Amino acid sequence: MRSKKTTTAAALIAAAALGAALGGCAHTATMTYLPSGDTGFAINCSGSDASTSWAACYKQAGEVCGAYGYDVISKDADNGATSGGSVAGIFGANIKNRSMVIRCKQ
């Protein structure tokens, strides 16, 4: 018989894969190991459009962890720079790098 922790971890991995598949490439949640040895998820929601705000990261975290909830272990600064476009930068896009690491509560 599987332990509750093993079953929960398997469910979280499946939820992360489903969330990444449904959410497309813009938002990704990848399982990772935390310094404590526990598993967590690295969530990347970088981009330039309105769907890539911090709210999108928190939504992805909620989808990955479900009703258990989560703790934010680390969070990047909201840095960005103009990217692409012409020489004058007329068609440039302000790309924001947003990522965080979470641990699902159990």
C-alpha cells in the first residue's frame, strides 16, 4: 500500500503536468527538490502580455497544489527589459521575468 505522502506527491506531479498542458508553454510548473529535501514546484510565468502577471503565477500555484494550498519558498524580482522591435524600439515588448518556487502544504 502506498503512503499518503507518496500518493499526494504522485497527484501533485499529475496536476502539474495537466496544468502545464492546459496552460500552454507560457506558464510552466516543474517539480524540483528544495534544500530541505522536500519536493516543490518551480513556476515560470514570464512574458509581456496581461496573462503573464504575478496573478498568473499564483493561479498556477493554486492549480498545482489544489485544496492543500502552498507556501512560497522564493520569488524573483519583477525585472524586465525591452526586447525585439526595430532599431528605434518602436515595436519592442517589455518582457517581465517572473518565477517562484512553491511547496504544497500537506
